[in-house]
Amino acid sequence: MDITFNDVSYIYQANSPFAHTALQNLSFHIPSGSFVAIVGHTGSGKSTLIQHLNGLLTPTSGEVHIGDYHINSEKKPENLKELRSRVGVVFQYPEHQLFDETVKKDIAFGPKNFGVAESEIENRIREIIPSVGIDEALLSRSPFDLSGGQMRRVAIAGVLAIKPEILVLDEPTAGLDPRGQQEIMDMFYSLHKERNLTTVLVTHSMEDAVKYADQVIIMNKGTKYMEGSPEEVFTQKEALNQVQLDVPEVIQFINAFHERFGNTIPFRRQTVQELALEIQQALKGAESNE
């Protein structure tokens, strides 16, 4: 499913002394099947933006198109429940949303709420748990007896069990150690590819944005500050610095190498490890030419 925002503004507590404009004249298009990173500091409008994707909020003005669903200031779609069954949202600390007495019941809650038959729910659970790294032996246990990482995977499985076409990830690695962060993001990227999902990642991590995203949207004070491919956005150091964002580590290395040795290595979304090999080869080549 594709996503389009047409001149969307949103004002909290509109027409009151406490009115606050969270989004202002926001327009962009996310093609179906793409992986988009939305980056910006706290207060930039990221959370307000993603709440428009499943009708939790409706625009004060403008229009949101989610596939064939239209949301505007006049009304939410009549088939709002159907829309929400196609947009899965993984919030920060999703394990805080667990509540049922067993892992199996918790995973089953979403599809059951959307009217999926019991036999189909069983099939979905068996299909999903290997994808998120949950052992079948855990299904009968209380989710609250699991480790923090396991609880997060159970909560993610519950979102995936509704079989969304759009997956919204709101800082999904918050609170995890670096290894856990990489494991979770690699898992989401594999699911994105395997299921041809439209994935929207809200993140503070420039490293995740440059590694996984096809498209990057930089938010600042409720507006779209920059948009483009990672190659287009993350090479604009001065523009990013103006909104207190740093370029990803790999680009910092490229810039430092250029300043130190005068050689330029093109940014091709390399990992730091891949870049280290390129730098090593570049230095060897320079030595052989002396």
C-alpha cells in the first residue's frame, strides 16, 4: 500500500488558547513496498505524523491517502477498522502493551479483534513465531515470565499476526543494547523484504536510516525539512547540522579520509567494515604510485 500526504496540517487543541501546530503543510509520497525512515528531534512532528497512518488522528487540513483509504478533516474512513487491520504499528517499548495470560493469547489478540477465524489465527501464530525468533515452547508461558528481549518479540509478533501491509516502527529498538538493536532491525528488514511490506521507520538513529531505508524524510518543527535517498540526504552535512543532526558514522569516516589524504571515496551506503576495506585499498594504491 502506498502512502500520500497532501498539504497536511495538524493542530492540537485547535481554537483554544493552548493550540499547538504539530504538522504544517506536509506533503510527501511513499511508494508501496518501500522502506522509509522519518528522522527528526523530539517535537519535530514524527509521532503526530505516524498517528495519521491508521486514523488515530485526522488532519486539521489537507488529506491523507493510505492505499484506497482517504482521511481528511471532514471525517475518518467509514471502514476505519479495516484500515487499522492493514496498518501495523510497533510503538516504543511494545512489551508494555502485553497483558494476556499466555504468549499465545497475546499474539492472537489482534487478529481475533479483527474477526479472523480461530483456525487461521493458529496458522498465523505458527508462521510468525519463527520469523521473530520465538520458540514454540514459550507459547503456553506468561509473557511476563520472559526476558525483556523475548517480551518485545512477542509484542512484535502480535502486530505481525494481523498481517499488515504497512508496518510502522516507532523507535522500535529503544532500550536495547547494540547487539539487540541490530538483531531487531535485521529482523524487520527481512520481514520487509519477505512480505513486500511498506515500512515506515521513525528513528533517531542515522545509522539505521542509512543502512535500511530507500527514502529518508527529515522533519523539523512540524515541516518536511529534507527528503530523498540516503545518498542525497546524508551527504548534506551543513544542512543536517542546521537542525542539530549529524551525518552517519560511515560518511564521517569518508569526510575525515578526504580531509586527511585528499582522496575521495564515493558514498554507496557501505558499512563501516566495507569502508575500512576501501580505505585500506586506497592507501595501498597511493603507496604503490609513490
